[in-house]
Amino acid sequence: MAMWYVSNSGSDSNTGNSQAQAYATIAKALTSAASGDTIAIQTGTYTITTAMAITQTSIEFQGYGTTPGDYGTPPLITTSTNNVTLFTTSGTGQNTYIWDNLHMTSTAGTPGNGILQLSNHDNAGLWIVNNCLMSGFFEAVNSDDGGVDYTIGNFSATNSTFQNCTGSGLDFYQSGATVFLYACTFYNNPIHVYIQSSNVNLTAIRCTFAYATGTYAVYNSSGTATLTNCVFYNNHSDGYTGQLGSFALSGMQNCVFYGNPGTAVVGFSLSPTNASRCNAFGNNGSNGWAGSQGDVTLTADPFVSGSTGNFALNATSGGGAALKAAGLPANIDIGATQSSTGGGGGGNVVPVVNVGMCGGMRG
């Protein structure tokens, strides 16, 4: 497995196999890379006018500052050209594609997608988005090309932001697959997460879904969901939506639903289970929730400044103060950000979460 280098100071006449011989464009590196290789992209701005087609069965795009792997200032990969998608894939089989430490944007009047599955069915494959910002696209991650649903086997995103899209942050289609989201923010998209197919296992931990402009913030056609320490805030209408009569909630714990003028939780055919506890509701059109052990009723906005993206808990009685150390296990805050009161360690700290368990253990 080789590493190919891209830099604003490089040249496509170089060999691309060292920092001193870096290419100037990501497209050139793609033509050189084989399956299993890494394309290391140094901080800078890379303007795209035509889509970059990934034909390898596996590839990693890794942004860096000075040395590959340093997680320095992410490079900006951007386009202002109408209907241009940054990355397209068309593979089938057990493909793995990774986008790590990148900023990807579109400033076009008619934006394309960030990442798009063009054709074929990658039923067993995996897309990973890590430490990325994706902004201004039609859909940031899209497996639905022109109304034809092409499948990505599984999707994982960590510490990433999906915002200001005109369609959705994540459009996912693959029956029986998994979607895993950890410490991600979805902001100002018509639909933040749109899962169209059946029996998808969605896990979201420490995620914030705010200011959706459409009918619902997160839509899961019919599957299972585990929501832990998530926030649904000031979305245009509904918060979390499942297909009525066919959706089963696996578990929802330590989550906050505030300021959603529709219904906080929509369409569940089953009553909350023992895996659902310590959720908070306030200022929604209705809760749509039968209630569970440890639930909190909010009488005030719980966040320091949700309008500016600060979802730390405030000290307001009936607001943030009611959520501190109120979750499970003991001393965990309800919500995505842990305070010194709830999480320990001083200041706002990240709770360590074990997948499949409510809340997490304090760091």
C-alpha cells in the first residue's frame, strides 16, 4: 500500500510519491493510486470543476498540516461549479472508502453532492467520514443518484459536521445495513439524516441535530435505532421520525428534544422499552412519547447558545441545570456535551461511551 502526496506547492509533473515530489491535484493522485493506497492532501485550497471518480476498491483521503497523520489544519476541497459533485464512486462488493480530516464545500448556486454513489450496488462496502466538515452541497453524502437508489453497505461518521445543504446531510439506502454516527453535528439542512430503506440499524451517540428546515430532522423508514446523549433542537417541525406501524425503537437515553414545533418523536408503534430512560422534552409542539423512567420536563432552553452552536448546558433552573448529572449511568448529563458537574474533569468534557449502553462512563 502506497501513499501519494498532494500539495498546493506541488506539480502534476512530479512523481507524487513523496512530499518533495507532491502532485498539485487530487485528481492526478487518483489516477496513480491503486486499491488500498492513501492520498495525503496537505492543508490548502483545492478547487474542483469536475467530479473526481473513485475507481479503486478501497482508498483513503487524508488531510494533514505539516506531516501526514498530524491532524493539522484540514485542506479545503471546494467547487463553485453548478451540479458538480466532489467525489463519485461506482464500485460493487466489499469496498472501503475513507475521508479523514477534510473540509469539503460547494458554493455553487445549484450545488452537486459531496460524495455520491453513481451506480452499482456496494452491498457489503463501508464509507467512513472522520473529522470532516461538509457544507453547502445538495446532499453531503448521497447514495441516491437521480431517484435511483444505489446502495452503500454501511456508513460511519465521527466528529464530523454536515451543514447548509439544500437536500440532506446524509441520504442512505441499503436494507439491513448499519449507520453509525458519533459526535457529529447536523445543522441547517432540510433533512439531516434520511434513511429510505428498511431494517437499517441506526446508532447515534453524542450527536446534535439542529435547525432542520424540512418536515423532520431525522427520518428512518423502518428499522432500529439506538440514540444516546443526542440533541434535537429548534428543527422546523418534527425531531425523530419512524415509519408508523413498522418502526421499533431499540433504545433512547439521555437525549434532549427542545424547540421542535412539530412532534419530538413521531410514529413509533411500540411503547418505550427499559432501554429508554432519562430523556428531556420542552417547548415542542407535542412530545409523541409515552414517557420513561427518569424523563425530564424542560421549562427553559437548556443550552448556553444553541443559535450559535454552543450546546453546553446552561445554569438555568428548569433548563440546563435540570439536566446536569440527571442521566444514566449516575452523574452523566442529559445531552451531547458533558459539564464539569456531570462529567467530571472540569469544563466541558466528552463522556466515554460504550456502544450499545446508555450514557457512558465518566472520563
